[in-house]
Amino acid sequence: RGRRPVSAATRRCCRALGLLLALLPALAHAEWYRREEAIMGTRIYVELWADAAPAGESAVAAVIQSMHDVDEMMSTYKPASQLSRVNDRAAQEPVKVDRELFEVIRNALEFSRLTHGAFDVTYASVGYLYDFRAHQRPTEAQIEKALPGINWRNVRLDPVALTVKFDHAGMRIDLGGIAKGYAVDRAIGLLQARGIAHAVVTAGGDSRIIGDRFGRPWIVGIRHPDDPKRVITRIPLVDTAMSTSGDYERYFDENGVRYHHIIDPKTGHSASKVRSATILAPTAMQTDGLSKTAFVLGAEEALKIIEAIPGVDAIFVTPQGKVLYTKGLQPGD
Ligand code: ADP
Ligand code: MG
């Protein structure tokens, strides 16, 4: 008896089955997908739960790409970035920017108002004279000369034309204190749009978490200012953003004085009223924008400001090593 011919339909069916079998391992790959990269001059980390490898890997790639996009637009290290254009031209004429950059600057000015000027992106008018990696700092004379450039009230925004204008010569903006928070929120938004329900995204000191780790919170430790291995306190987190700023992040010591990357806008010197500040809030732009306050104003005044904002909490480590919490975090609550 001759072999029965295999019909075209059967062949198609078998091919489809083969394809399905080939896909099965991928489909069954519900797991955590992670990546760490150096972008925006800092460590970017993403960890997310996805049902399948293609979805998980493409979500991770989208987060990394988004970080690069924000960097391209808002870096002061890139001469071609929109922000560099603003710094070059805005003292002469209104500079048109993308809505995204406009919104970040608008939010930055809002944090200046909330923090009584402790947060001020025009700190860079003096801040650019520091190079913490090269252990360089400006002289008193240089600071005095550049200091009038620091004043957030001299940033003029036109919400219709989407332009930025400086009312004073010698002004510069640096978004190093808010753009990472923004970038984290942007990445989380992308993940939510893809239906990702469990993830953490970190950019330097700024993180945001969606969901939990299957019934358990994510546990985040706050390190000791002088010992990276010692943990001062651990907090369980679900669906929140968190930023920690510390005087141990970017600094150098000279003759017993610590020069570090958070600048008091009034003096142009490093702001040292606390050693570290951790803020918890719904978005990472909020936590980033508020994490500098206590360095400039001191823990007491910063606590007052933060207690008055609904949904925001804080943990400060003072120069004496005391740990202060907002009411919402105090044990027993
Ligand atoms: P990270 O870069 O690790 O997120 P922070 O959130 O503590 O660190 O932000 C520190 C950065 O904030 C500095 O490197 C600088 O770019 C910027 N900055 C410093 N002082 C001020 C200030 N008074 N107001 C706003 N931004 C500031
Ligand atoms: Mg930050």
C-alpha cells in the first residue's frame, strides 16, 4: 500500500503546532526581568514582573530607552540638549522648548515655592563652578560674583508659547535635582501602559515602585551616612516613590570641611544641615524635588513643610546622627 499523501491542510496544521511548541517555553516564562545600566551619570535599575519573555524584555528595553530620551533633552553635559540651549540663549531671548522640558521646569519652580527657595534649579549659576570628581570648588570671590544668578523667581515661563526666559544675566539651570525623579515617573508610566503591575525603577537616589512582590512589600534600606554597609532603618514599600539624598554621594573633604553636591541657594556653599534625607510620596518627581529641602533649611523647618503636604513623609539623619521621622512614619501609627 502506498503512503497516504499528507494534505496541505494537515501540513499547515503541523507547522502551526510546531510554532506553538516553539513558543511555549517563552510563553511560560512568567518571571522577574532586570537590567542595570549607567545613564544620566548614575545607576539605572529596572526590575519588573512579566508573563512572557518578549513582553518582559521589551518593557525593560523601553525603560532604558526612555532614560536615554530624558538625558538627551535635559542633560547639561550634552551641549546639544534642549536644556543647554536654554542656558546658552535664555538671558537674551525666550527659548522654545518641548512640553516635557517645560513641565519639568514648571514643577521645579513649584518646588522652589513650596520649599521657600531651598530647592532652586538656578543653583547652577554657582553650582557649575564646582567639580566634585576633580575636587574643585570656586573661590569666595567667584561665588560672590555668580551668586546673583541664583533666583528661581527670575525664570520666566510662557505656558502658551512654551518658552523659557531668564530675567538676569549669568543664570543657569541644572535639573540634576529633579530630572531623575521625572525620568523614573516617565518609565513607570510606560510600564503601566503595558499592563505591568509589579515593578521597581531606580535612577541614582530616586526610585518608584508599582505593586508589591506577591503579597509582600518591597523592603528598602536607608544606609548609614558614613558606612555604606550599615543600615539605619528598613521600610516596607508598596506603590510609592522614594528618594534619598546624602552628603556622601558626590563630595570631597578638604581641611575637615565636606564639599558636596547639594548647594544652599542663598550662599552658594554646600548645604549641610542634615547628613541624609529620605522622602516618600506618590511620585518620584515629588520625592526628588523635596529631598534637598532639609539640607538647606534644617530638619525642623523641613519637617514642617513636609508635614503640610498630604501624602508625603520624610526621614532625616542629622549631623549628630539622630534619625527624625514625620508623624506618618512614627512607630505605633
Ligand atoms: P541624585 O543625583 O543621586 O538623585 P539628589 O537627588 O540628592 O541626588 O540631587 C542632587 C543634585 O541636585 C545635585 O547633583 C545638583 O544637580 C542638584 N542640586 C544641588 N543643590 C540644589 C538645590 N539647592 N536645588 C535644586 N537642585 C540642587
Ligand atoms: Mg535625585
